[in-house]
Amino acid sequence: MTTIPRADGLRVLFAGGGTGGHLMPGAATARALQELVPGAASLFQMTHRSAERSCLPALAGCRTARMGDLRWAGPAGKVLWPARAGAALSRTLDVLRGFRPHVVVGLGGVNSVLPVLVARTLGMRTAVLESNALPGRAVRALAPVCDCVLLHWPQAAAGLRARRTVLTGSPVRPEVLAGDRRAARRRLGLCPLRPTLLAMGGSQGALALNEALLSALGLVRAGGADVQVLHLTGAGLLNGTRERAARMGLTGYRAVGFMERMADAYAAADVVLARAGGSTLAELTALGLPAILVPYPYATDGHQVANAEAAAAAGAAVVIPQSALTAQSLADAILALVRDDARRGRMAACARRIGRPRAARAAALHLAALAGVAPQARPIRPSDDTTIHRPLIAA
């Protein structure tokens, strides 16, 4: 049996995860809750897979509880699934009965479904966070039974049979937004004056992006652009990328496997080359950073394509489908942006218009209200970037 000591104040259980893209918005919301409601306690029920363990520093001050991983792969996984589901149900009941949360928040992914459904069955308040323009299957399944769904993109509401949707934005950790350009470039060994491209493919890196970028940089240099590059390759791809860059004789190029201080990476950047995950776009738009997006083509239900298209429609990004990603297409996109200050400025303004840097606070305020708790802070205002949408189905 899992024993979870009960806190005295507001208690919120965040369930699911599986990736940093799921967990980080929950971590940001938990921190905002602690600031708004003194004594608030957050518990994360998660599988403790490697992708989740890498996020543990962001969960400082929060408790965690293990749950079984309900994904399966191959015939063996399908055979073992009933036993795993039974064990996960038992753990979830122990957590809910021990912690007795006022609100249970699903973070997306298959592992968020069971805790939210069980909590609803026990009469607890429930909510779901959705960072993508195209809601995932877990969120679509939970939306009709949850009290509310917290969204980043307004178009996501159209795909949900939800009782209530709230446009809070996808919560972003405050330290990500707190970078200083001059200090960041000094710490990273970058020139303070040269245009800077930040290239990243997520915490695990992206081989296709890495290879295309190195090939494109030769063309960018030939085009006469004086651009420097900070390349987050992913830890497992760092050595091979560095070796190839050395063979090419690239200058003004720095490769690192992973950065703890993402605020520095973002603060140093003029343009960002990235995938189109929900959390990545929440950070880029909150910071007003122009982006070249190459959505991961195998993301579930094509949600990265939907995210990229939404950002491009708002004028905040240029999109290159991976099927069209070549050295030349990427070099053309980089040159077009680093050579045109006015265009970068327009894209940055568009990104800021759709960005929601106060999303964590907005989400925390709505969760506190759902629990019937009055935060010890000023009430939410229109400037907090939140819009309440009418229910698509009556509560």
C-alpha cells in the first residue's frame, strides 16, 4: 500500500506525464499555487520513467508517487496490460484516499486517464491541462467528465466535448522567462552583437534536425550571413555532432548536449529552430521569439503539425515539414530571418500577441477556484491572459 501523508491546506494532485512536455506545465502550475495559496500542497503521480526523472528538479517542493505505466508495446505488452492496470488502479486508490486532493489535474497522455476517472468516480473535482492546438486522445476522452479543460490554443476547444474550457495558456516556469541577453551571451561564450540562432530538438535531441542544420550552415556561411549558432543536440547525439562540425571547420558554432539554464539559451537567441511541441511553443511565444519550426511528423495524431500551423497562421513562425527539410530549404529560412531585422521584429510581435507568460498564475487561480479556495492575492484580471469559453455541453 502507498502511504501519502495528508497536508492541511489546499491539495492538488497532478496525474500522468510521461514526458517533460507533460510535466513542466504541471510543475509551473504547482509553483504558482504555492505562491497564491500559502500552505498549498502538490503531489505528482507519475511513472518515474527516465524522461520524467529528468524533470524532478523542477518539482522541488512537491511530493511524488509512483504509478504503473499503462502504455503497451507489442503483443507481450498487451498480454501484461490487465495486470499492470490492476496494480495502477490499486496505487491510484491508495494515493487518492491518503492524500485526499481537492482537485485532480490530468497532464495529458494515457497515464493521466485512470487517476482522473477514479477521482471523478469518488466525487472529486477534476481538470485537464492541454498545451496543443489539437487535443490528444487522453484529453478528448477526459473532457466530457472533467469540470474544466485548461487550454493554450483557442482552436483546441473545437475538438472537445467539454463541460467547460478555459483559455489560460500553457503554464511556463518563471525561471525560463527570466533571462538576460548580455549576461547569457557572456556565460555561453557568444558574441554580444552577432545574430544568434538557437537550434534544439527537445530534451533527447533530433537527429534529422542536427544533420540538416550542419549541412545548412555551410550554405549560410556561403551566403555571407554573420550568424552564430547555439546548438542543443541532445546528450546522446553530442559527440557525433561535434565531430562532424569540427570536420566541416564551422566557426561561430557551439554544440551542447543539454542545458539546465534554458533561460540563457532563449535570452541569447534572435531566432529559434525547433520542433513544435506544446511546451516549446508556449515558451517561445511567451518570450516573443521568432521560430523556424520542423514539426515531428510521427507525433500522436499529428499534434505538432497542428501546433506549427497555428503559430505560422499567427505570424510567429515559419514551418518546414520534415519531408521538405533539406540543407537548402533550411539555409533559405535561416538567411531570410537573420538578414531581415524588420521581419524578425514583426514575427516577435506576433509571437508576443499569442504568448501567455502569466499562464501558470491563471491556471493556478482557476484550480483554486475549482477547489473553493480564495487565493491571498489580487483577483484575476483580463491582463492575466485568460478567456473563459462557454460550455460546449451543459454541465
